[in-house]
Amino acid sequence: MSHRIALAALLALVLPTALAQSSATPPVAPPPPKPPAFTLAPLPYPHEALEPVIDTRTMQIHHGKHHQAYVDNLNRAVAADASLQGLSLEALMARMSKLPDAVRNNGGGHWNHDFFWRTMTRPGQGGAPSAALAAAIDRDFGSLDKFKAAFRAAGAGRFGSGWAWLIVGADGKLKVTSTPNQDNPLMDLVAERGAPLLGNDVWEHAYYLQYQNRRGDYLDAWWQVVDWSVVSQRYAAAIADKRG
Ligand code: MN3
């Protein structure tokens, strides 16, 4: 009896293998799927953290749907082109003029939103520009209020969808710029390149649920959630790079 059980068990083990080996073309295991090149990081705060300046629902859709779609579409574009694999997001930005539109739109979308989330914090928690950044703002714009007015004008004046930026240019000076769609100041194809310190998303998806057509109101309220400690750190790093 025990021999029969042992035999049955042995046959059960051996037979499928024997059958597989007898087929004309041995099965080839598919290669394990590659992990995606880029992933969506969680927000650095809860979705409701920016209330009442940016509403919870906007944050959920903007991060979970819009930003996720940029990441997914970028991964698809990179997977389809062997020459792009292994490149960092920054490396893609630096050679964007030679890359397909799918990489420009979705790579820009991924970089811009990652930067945007990390530019913001709870209302009233953002502090003030560092002494060095405040001095540079005074030097290049006249005052913080004049800088804010220039930034607001760039955001309000962007026709259609795009971004307003504060950058450090090649000459070390601060400058307000604007880019269409998901372009950004790191891309080799934009007119005004530089190290971004601050960027605001003026696509309607960033504000429409709460502000509808009042983009100017959104731009005005947005200062309440700007994290000046992060912006000041970016300025220090950009200036250190120039001196480097
Ligand atoms: Mn957006």
C-alpha cells in the first residue's frame, strides 16, 4: 500500500515534466517584467493639508490622476526607446530638443509636479525667504511685493496651460519666466533656461474646482502655501553650483 502511494506520488511529480519535455518546442519562460523607470511619490503631506487654499478634491485628482498619468505615459515612452533607458529625469530635460513629444509632455509633467508638491506646505507654515534669497529678490525685483506682482503677471498672462517660474539664470540673477504646457526651465528647448526655485501650475486642472475661471484669485491665494524654506534651500544650492 505504501509503495503504491509512493509510486503515485512519484508519477505525479514526473509525468508533467515528461510531457513538457516531449513537446516539440520546450516552453521558454518569459523574462521578468522590468520595474517602471519612474514612479509617483506620495504627496509630502495629506491631501487636505493645503485647505483652504487648494481643496482636497483638487489635490486627489491632480496628484492621483493627472500626475499618475504623466508618470505612466513617460514610462511607456521610455520603455519604447532603448536609447532613453537608464536616463534620469534631469538628463532627459537637458536633451529634450532631441526627444519625442511624449517625453517632453510627460517627462515635463512628471518633473514639474514633483517639484510643485515639494514647493508647498500647510497655510502659514511656509516661513519667509532666507536672508540671502530676500537680498537677491530685493536686488533683482526691487522688493518681495514687486517680485510677487511679476510672478502673478507671468501666471495670469500665460495663455492656455502652463507654468510660472522663478529661476536663477546663468548670470546668477533671479528671473520670472513662464512656459507653455509642461515645458520647464531645465529643458534645452526653452527660451529662458535656469535653475527653478519656485513654480506654479496654471493649468485649469490645478484650480478650476475651487476657483473656476478666477486664475488670478488662485495665484494670489497660492502664496499662503509656498514653502519658503524649500525655495531658500534651492536658491542656496543654485548659487553654490554657480560658484562651484
Ligand atoms: Mn498640473
